[in-house]
Amino acid sequence: MADRNFVKLTFLKLDPAWRRQHAEARAQDKRELAAACLDFAEDHFLRTYSLVGTRGDADLMVRTVSPSLDSIHELHVVLNQSGLMQWATIPYSYLAMTKPSPYTPPDETSPLAPRAGSEKRFHIVYPMWKKREWYRLPGEERMRIMRGHIEVGRRHPSIEINTAYSYGLDDQEFLVSFDADDPGEFLDLVHELRGTESSLYTESETPIFTCISTSVERALNALDGEATAVTPTLT
């Protein structure tokens, strides 16, 4: 358990009225939220993503990974204290946990925490459910089916997959995400996966979020198109 991690994705949607506030008020709101994010990122994994232009129901995503659920809880308490959150709703929120995949050979198993320096331009996320029939298949049959699924993925080595598990922790069964530099290549991968046997056992895998990886400052500036110095003052 010690080397497993909690994964939390929090999507924010800003009230359009916030953009009509005075520029300095908006800048202060952004500084407060940035300070909370940057403080957490000193000791934990935290990445921000912009959804401006890719979704109509979310503007910003905060992705956190930590071995402690308490630390994630504390971060969100502090985020809620920022001025920006007075103007925001959370239309989507997902919680999951990492663990080794039973279908991947040990020498190919992805690390249970994100790798430093491996971040790509886009992070594409969706919650996933399997049909109940999947769990009634013998283990050997599931392994056979998944081998075909994995072989398709290997034809697109530039795309990195991240799978976390939500059984009993959240509504979905899996939280699946992909890191890619080329959205078109990811589209081709998913198109190919639709023809695999494993897709017959998929119950649902929506909504889908195409997230643009960016710094905290740039993600916040995309909310109103204003540049501001996001330099937190920690006390």
C-alpha cells in the first residue's frame, strides 16, 4: 500500500460574471488560487490544465497525486478559501487510486506515480465502467482479450496511458487518462480500439476531456485573457 497513490481530478467552471470584475480583483483571485497550488506542488504532484476551447462545461482542471488522501483534502480546503472559488463550480470531480494492472507484464507496468519530465502537451481523460459480464469471465479469457487490446496500444508508443481504480471510492470503476502530443494520433488509437473484442465489454467511457497541459499561471490567465504576475506570498 505504501507505494500506491490517490489520484484526484477537479474540474472548475467559472461564472461569466467573474470576467466582468475589475482586473485587479481578478488578478488577486488568481494569485490566491495559484498560491495554494504551488504550495501543494512543493511536496506533491500537481498539474494544471486548460479546457478553454475544448469543453463548454469546464475551464480548468487541477490534477493531484499523493499517497495521502488527507493532503488532497487539505489542498481543496485551501482552494475553497481563494476568491476565485467564490465564482466557480465543480461540474466534474474524480477520485481513484493507483495499483499494478493484472494484464500488463511486470517489465511494462507503468509507475504508480507520474514520471517527472514525461509530461506531454495534452492530457485526455475519461471515467470508465465495464459491463458486469466482464467480471464473470474466467481470468484466462480476460487476459486473452486484453492482450489484443494492449497490442493495439503498442502500435502508438508515443501515447502514454495512466489507469487508476475507483472501485468503492467513486462512481466510476476506472479513471483512464492518456498523455499525447498529437490529438490526431490519439483519435486514431481510439478508432482502432473500437474494433477490439475488449470494447464489447465497455459499459461507458464518457464524458471525455481533452485537457491542454500548461503552467498554473497560464491556465489561470486563460480564464479571462488577462496576464498577471502569479507570485504567491506564503506566510
